[in-house]
Amino acid sequence: MRVAMFWALASCLPLVAGAAYAQLPDDCTPPPSPGPIEVTPASGAGGVTRDARVSLRYTQDFFAGFSGDPAALISVWATGTLEPVAGRVAVAGDVLFFLPDGLLAPSTSYAGRATGGIADFEFEFRTGTNLDVAAPVVGAIQSVSTQSLDPGCGVPDGGYRVDVAMERALEDGPDGSLEYLLYHTRGPGIDAPVLRTRRRGVITSDLFTMAFVLPNSEAVTPICVVVQVVDGVGKRDDSMEPRCFDPVEGNFFEPACSVSASGRARSGRAPVALLALVGLAWFWRGRHRRG
């Protein structure tokens, strides 16, 4: 069962395939120092399913220059007994995955530590009693609005802030294990989905907004966006039809651009990531059979 979970890593292929753009133009802060920057399940999450994996997102291209053993970068343990959790480690793109060898104990607090940066990255979560049975169900996009931006940080020639208001996803696990990925799927220079922004963690309202910046050079024709959602064990919903609109005129419509982000992502660079994950799965399958 645990070996099969490596195939679930394919759910991150769109994430591997597309480069993330700057989200907002007023964010002029320098990029974070190399190392881990985000964890799933979210630190402090409760009700985590017992078959959950732990994923650490590192700064962009961290593993491109990493020559050590990724397994040495993460440790997970039960906080009550300090007993370490045995598991396997895999890397896909900028994400390190820790897959426990067995189910996590029910109603148990866990803590972990990831290294590779200037300071240790620590996290904790608590399991519930259930397993993750169903994939999440992505909510609908309720509205899209744009606002013209003067030249500034991130958009030296000006551009548009795009706000995508959408419904919270439905999930049988904790909200803190969900990650929302917003892709730009059609527009000038777009030949494969581009990850524009992401959001994860607990969302308390039924509606929330994901925002990104579109430079003027990419606002000359209508564009399309789509949102995928991934849960804590890698199940995802990529069934949303693209939402298309003219960022300048504010006309929102549904033209013939109904190619899902997942389908387009498998052109371009995604096949390389897929081959790497397939090879990784066979590697672990061989170890499992010998073990």
C-alpha cells in the first residue's frame, strides 16, 4: 500500500511543470533564503488522516544544487513517546515527500523537523481516526475581477491585478491538508499551464480570493485560468473548466479554451517529471519486494 502511494506523487506534476510567477507587485522583499518554506499538513492541523504523507516545499531550485541524501533533511516523531516515525523520502521538483512505512497512530500528536536552511523548520500536527477515502471536490469560481496597476515592483511596465474569488473545496480530511493551485492556461506565450499562485492551510470562509499579477505584455488578449486542489495524500480534483476573460475590457466569457491544466501540463516539461516519478516508483517497488 505504501509503495502505491508513490504513484500519488504524480498529483504534483502540474506543480513541477510550471514556473511560479510573482504573486503581487508590492511584494518587493528579497526571495527567502534557501531551505524549507512550507509544510503539509499545515503545522498545527488537527484531524489529519492516518494515511497522510508529509510534504515540505523548499525554495525554488533548492534540490537542483543539493548533493546530499534528502532523507537526512527530515525527521518525524510522536511527541508523547519521542519514538521516530519510519518512512521513505522522495523528491519531486522543489517538494520533499515523507511517506510513513505504516499508518500513523490514531488521535496522536506528531512533530517534525526539516533542515537545509539557515534555521531548522519545525512543525506539528495531530491525527484523527479516519483514513482519506475520497478525493477533494474543487469549488466553483464565483467571480473574477481585474484592477489596473501602475508600474512598480514586479511589473515595471504596469499590469493588472487579477482577483479570483472561489468556493472552498469539499474534503473528507482536514482543511489544513488542502492546497489550491491556480494556473494560467491560455494567453500570450502560454504553451503549457503556468502556476500563478497557490494557497494552502485552513480556510474558514465559504469564499476566498486568490490573486496574481498579469504584466501588460500578457494582457493583450483574453486569458484563461483554472484551479486544482490536492489533499494530504495526493488525491486531487482537476475537473474545473477554465474561466476565461479579457483582463483589460473586463469581459468574462467561456470561449473554446476548455483544456484542463492537468491535460496541458503533461505537454511541455511534465513528461520529464513523470518519467522521473515512474522510475522512482519502480525503484521503491523493487526495494519493497526485496524487503
